[in-house]
Amino acid sequence: MKHLRSIDELGVAGLHRLLDLSDHMAEINRRPVPKVPALRGKTVVSLFFEDSTRTRLSFETAAKRLSADTMTFSVSTSSVNKGESLRDTIETVAAMGVDAFVVRHKSSGVPWQISNWTDAAVVNAGDGWHEHPTQALLDCYTVRTALNRPDGFNGLHIAIVGDIKHSRVARSNVWAFAALGARVTLVAPHTLLPPSLEGWPVDVAHHIDDVVDRVDVLYMLRMQRERMHEALVPSLREYTSRFGLTPDRADRLQAHALVMHPGPMNRGVEMAVDPAELPGSVITQQVTNGVSVRMAVLFDLLGSGSGLAGEAS
Amino acid sequence: MKHLRSIDELGVAGLHRLLDLSDHMAEINRRPVPKVPALRGKTVVSLFFEDSTRTRLSFETAAKRLSADTMTFSVSTSSVNKGESLRDTIETVAAMGVDAFVVRHKSSGVPWQISNWTDAAVVNAGDGWHEHPTQALLDCYTVRTALNRPDGFNGLHIAIVGDIKHSRVARSNVWAFAALGARVTLVAPHTLLPPSLEGWPVDVAHHIDDVVDRVDVLYMLRMQRERMHEALVPSLREYTSRFGLTPDRADRLQAHALVMHPGPMNRGVEMAVDPAELPGSVITQQVTNGVSVRMAVLFDLLGSGSGLAGEAS
Amino acid sequence: MKHLRSIDELGVAGLHRLLDLSDHMAEINRRPVPKVPALRGKTVVSLFFEDSTRTRLSFETAAKRLSADTMTFSVSTSSVNKGESLRDTIETVAAMGVDAFVVRHKSSGVPWQISNWTDAAVVNAGDGWHEHPTQALLDCYTVRTALNRPDGFNGLHIAIVGDIKHSRVARSNVWAFAALGARVTLVAPHTLLPPSLEGWPVDVAHHIDDVVDRVDVLYMLRMQRERMHEALVPSLREYTSRFGLTPDRADRLQAHALVMHPGPMNRGVEMAVDPAELPGSVITQQVTNGVSVRMAVLFDLLGSGSGLAGEAS
């Protein structure tokens, strides 16, 4: 693997390889000193053209636990604002000896462009509405461990509920869940679905009550207030009434069913119940697993095969 | 010790323990390579909801000298601005595997709230007008070393001069100085004292000339220009005439008396003399000691009892 | 060497010493693990009062490869905004135990002021229109390696083209190129030359066509749009016609001639040709060499003579 720009460029075998490697990383993270020398001397640069403290911290924690050096390139303080082209910026930073770029950008496709301009590895940390492959990986890893499914998701039914249209999480997760064998149902109003779902390995429902009592995983997406202003939903109250996870609905979940959310949550909107009171909530585990999965990705891209055995000195 | 939210939760024994430990850290800081592996693999996150470069740098220096990994969470670039609750933010960052949060917030009590939401240690780096316990520790350590008082401050007279009402430094320092045995006098106009001093182990004066020639420590607080706009003082000139340290007053200090200031100074207002020309000024030592004291706090919270002996590799 | 504030305070012998040391650093940078323990336990603070992501990242990469701890002091979040004097800020940060300050400031001379206030080493990373000594070093190192001139630049002809008047790069580079023995020609309109060139070891041309086919190095400066608004050039198109590197002119360069640029480039203005299509372009090497040269500077200032041999652990 040279880059991780989209989840499908991994292939199913690559997906399994990274999930297996994440197991190893999770074991490191449970040690008293959760640090290994695997990426000593490697430099990982966070290139965040859009704010995302949680994703940036997760990648930086992952890089530091592998002993890589980390640097942050924040667009607000960069020459990009002086009219320098993105390409010149990338080539300049790369020439300092960068091994990996972790890229967040509001435009779809930027990670692909960047990977054309540099020999460094490029990890997509979210591009527009397009892809967020490490989110899909951490979500698969969370389902795999929480439901004890190391060999795949055959027979599992996963519903993704909410604003599919504007969600890079949904795009990446649909592919990954389906590739591992799950049946995926999208639950959303027509206005929050993409214009076409041709080729998506999914079925569709228009009311959360159609799926809530039969799924193994209920994956809730963040509902942004902007969608109301854009008249895509009549009101947040209306949205909650048809698509929110309320206490009543939570009671109708199967006993073993997981509740997931990529964060940040909009409490009282899609999460109309306190996740701390949901026995099936694995929202905190998703965050914890994010570090292990990103360690796996960085090691797979930059590691030399050794360096996981010892302890960082 | 699980957290350091207020100075009084340390107790007198805890105060002495941390000051003794600070001696050890100061010795490390005098080495050619001032770094030990004590907190290798630990992650310390600076959560600064209010700017304070000096305090943040001091904590980060302390953490790095103990070989901890450090990360900064700056509120201006965080999801807190997207309406995510503080609690969700803390729980999310904590789930990545944080060992300690260093918290600065403009609202009193936030460090206590945060400590309810996470298993990580919480260090209060200043909450509103309330508390700033590491400032009190570094000030005690500075008095202890500069006046050679390892066993306590019995018989010492310390005056704290200025805007007591709005000062978290004053609140923390009064408790700490008194707990170590010092007599503490607050020197301020009525408008800059709290509405009630009931229970404060202090006496009060309303003119710096009442104390300047008899104290062992003259502790000057920063006078903020805002107080003039709020009509709490008639003018800065008037303030200086009654509460400022002028060259004349500096001449009247006892030969052994210390002059202290938590910084940043307002030169020409409370400091109407150049501290570089005051033989008793220990203002620079306060900053230097701040690193040792914060190393002691972080080690006391996160250390395993070993790791101070060797040299960081 | 105690500081690096200007290129001429190095002297010719110092210049050669740092270029020789850069060779050693470049060798480290080619290793699989490009990291040595040379500055373990040292703290390097970036004090950037003016944005420059590329320069800051280059210094931080250099510091980390020598195992120093790095911290960034960004003026926008500092007490400098609360009216604290620059001197108090520096003395405070220095008191925490800083070994070197890397300073970028829009006012000429600030690095000299700072060096009066602290025992830490001061490296000028660009002060106003005045000096940028590490840029001159990396440019000399690039010429030296690309043209294989380890003993000096006797017989080389270097043209610096563009806005000399407002360029700290030009001021530092003229001295360094000339000190190493090169003949230097400045190519600029009268409006973009300093009022007097008395004492500058240069000759002057007013059209790029006067030099393009005879120089060994063509050093292009960034042309800022502001100059047009200040009426120093009639239009950018006019500027390009007399001073830009166009494809035609690129064809007239000698086969061995180098094209250099300090970045960021203004494509279509001074660089009216794609540097990727110029065989003589060493613009990317300049950036790569910047890390080696800054490692040499930091090691020369802070190193103890050992620590380059082993590998960082």
C-alpha cells in the first residue's frame, strides 16, 4: 500500500490486513508504556485545510505512539493564503523530507491530486463529502471487536441513518461494511440521499422505525443545522421524529445491537437519548479504536516490517 | 493525588511533598541534559480555552523534560465552536488515551466538571478568578529556596498587593502561604477586595506604605487597565501612587526582602521600578521554578515512582 | 559562534565551517533513520511574529532530527497582545530554560535586541527587509553541491533578479556569494534597488537579457503584487517582459547554469516557465538543503561536539 485515499483502493484483503494489524496496535495501546520505535525518524505532517481537532489529535497520537515526529501545517497561517499554489506548497513541504501527509480538505479529490505531486504517502483524513477511509476502518474494527466477528460481517445488518448525501463517512462506510459481508440499509429522507444510488450495495428505508428493531448495528450520522436552513428538512424536531434515536426507539433495539456515531453528536437531534445510558453504545470505543487503526495505517504505509517488537526507548 | 484542581485539596503534607519533589526536579533541570524518562509513553494534553502562552509553554516544557508526549487543544479550532458540548469534547479526547489534561478556562469550576467526566488527571492551570494552584506552588517554592526555608514559613510576613478581587493567583497563594505558616497581609483598595474576607487567614491594609518596610516578601499583582474603565480605580496614576512599587518604596524594603510578580508585568503601573534594578527581585526565578514545580506535579500525578533515576534516552 | 543574526557575522571561515558541517548533516538526512541524539534535552523555541510556515517547518524538522525539543510561540496567542513588552516576553520564555530562539519579525534588528536580553542563542529567520542568513547558507550550500564547488565560488557569475530593495534574501545572499568568491550582478529596475549600493560588492543590470546567457546561477526573487499597487512597477506584465524567466530565456541559459528561487514562487510573473521543465532548476534542492543547513546552524550553536556519531535512540 502506497497511499490511503479511499477505502476501496484497499481491497477486501487490504481491509482484513489492516484490521488484523489494528489488533496488534490495540495490544500496544493497552501496555503501561504504549509506545514502540516502529516509525522512529519518520515525519508525519498533518495538512488540515479544514478544522478537525479530534481527527488531527487521533492521527498525532497514533504517530507519536509509533515514535514518528509530527508537524502540523495549518492553512490559516500558510503561504497558501499568499496565493502560492497548493502544488508548490506540497512540493516544498515534501522536499523537507516528509514521509506521510495526513490531509483534510473541503474539496473532494484533493488527496489524489496531492499524491501525484509527492513521493510521500498520502492519507485521506476526509475530503469534502467524498471519503473518510480511516473512519470506515475504525468503524469496521469496532464492529469486529464488539460483536466478535474477526472473519467478516456475513449475516450482519447495519443501518446508516441520516444525512447520507453530505456524508463522507457514509460513502466510505457503505463500501467497507458491504465488502466485509454486511447487509447495509440507508435510512434517510429523499432530500438527504444522493441523486442516484446506482451501484451502491445498499437498500433504502425512509423511517428509522422500519429498521430499529431488526438491525445488528445502528449507525447514526450527525445532523447539521445547516440542512434545515437549506430547506432539506422541514425542522430539526421533524427530523428527530422520523430519524432520531429516542429513548422509545432505544428500547426497541435488539439486546446485542450496537449504536455508533462518528461524532461530534448533536444531542437532542439525531441523538435524542443520552448514549451513556445505552448499553449497546460503542461511541467511546470508536474513538479509542481510532488511534489503533491509524497506527495500523501509518505502520502499513511507512513501517519496515520491524520495530513493533521492542519498546520505544 | 489524583488531580490538582485547587491548592487546598493538596493539604499541608501534600504541599510539602510537592515542594520536596520540586527540589529533585530543579536538580534535573541543572543537568547538561535536563531530561528523564519518567513519563515515557504518557500523553499530556493542554486544553486552553483562554490564551496563556507562558503557562502553556511552562507545562509543555515540564512534560517534555519528563519524556511525556504533549498535545495542544486550542479552542478556537475545535468542535466546541460547532456546538459540541464540553463534556462530549472531553470524553472524546480522553478516549484517545490521554493521561492528563492541563486546563485553563475563564469560568471558575471547569476543572472540577472535567474531572467528573474522565479518568485522566486534571491540572487546573487557572479557572476564572478562582484558583491557579501551580502558581501558588511555584511561588512557595521560590520563597522557600530564596529565603532558605525548607521547613516552612513560620515568622515570615508576606504582603500581596493589588487587585485581589479578580485574582486567582491571590486566592491560591493566600491559602498556600498561610498553610506553610506565613502571616499574609492583603494590600488593596476596598473596590479591589472580595465582598467578604470571612475565613481568609489574612489581615488587610489599604496603602502599600503601611507594609513596604516590614515585609519579608512583597508580592505584586498585575493591575489591568480594564479596572480603570470599570471605575474600580480612579486612574492608573492614582493606583500607582498608593499601590505601586516605586523606586522610593523599593529603597525602603528590608535588605533580605523578596519582590515577586506572577507576570505579565504592567511596567509603570504596579511595577513603577525596573525589576532588573531590584536586588530582591526573584521574578525570573519564579518562571524558572515554574518548570520544576510543574514537573513535580505531573510526576506526582502520573509517575510510577521510578524513572527519575536514569537519563532519558 | 553564539548567535546567527546576520550572515556577515559568520566571517568567511565560519561560512565554510557551516557548509562543511552541512555536508555531514545531509549525510544523516540520507540515512533510513535520519535522526541523531546530538541536541537531546535542548529546547528550541520558534518565535514567529510574522507567518512563515515553510521556514518554521524547516527549522522544526532540523531541530527534531537532532533530537531537540521544539516549541512554537505564536504571537497571535501571546501576552505580547496584552501590552507586555517584547523584552519581558523574551526574558520570561528564556527563564523556562530555552537554549535557542529562532526569530522571524517584520522589523529589522529585532534578533539583535533579543540577543541582548537572553543567554540563549538567537537565530535570525528573517527580520524585515534586512537579513535572512540561513537562506543565504542554504543557497550557498546548493550552489556548492550542484556545481561541485567545495572550495569556493571563484570564477562563478551569479545574477540576482528582481525586487532587491525589499529583499532580506538579496541582502544576505549578496554578502555570502561574494564572500565565497563569486561575481554578483543585481538585475532590477531602478525603483526596486536600494537608494544606494555603496559598499555592495556587486554590479548592476537593468534587463534580464543582459545576463541570462552568461551566468552560472540565475537567482530569481519573488515579485510581490503589492509593488504594482505601490507604483514601483507599471504592471506585472511589464515586469515579466523585462525581468521574468520566460521559456525563451530559459532556452538561452548555459547548459550547466542553475536556476534558483527562495519561494514561494509567483508563477506567471517572475517564473513565467514551469520550473519542473527546467533542467537547471535546483529549487527543490534548496528546500531539502535548508533542513541540512539549519541542522548545521543549530548544532554549531548548541552542540557539544559529540552526539553526531550515534543514532538517536
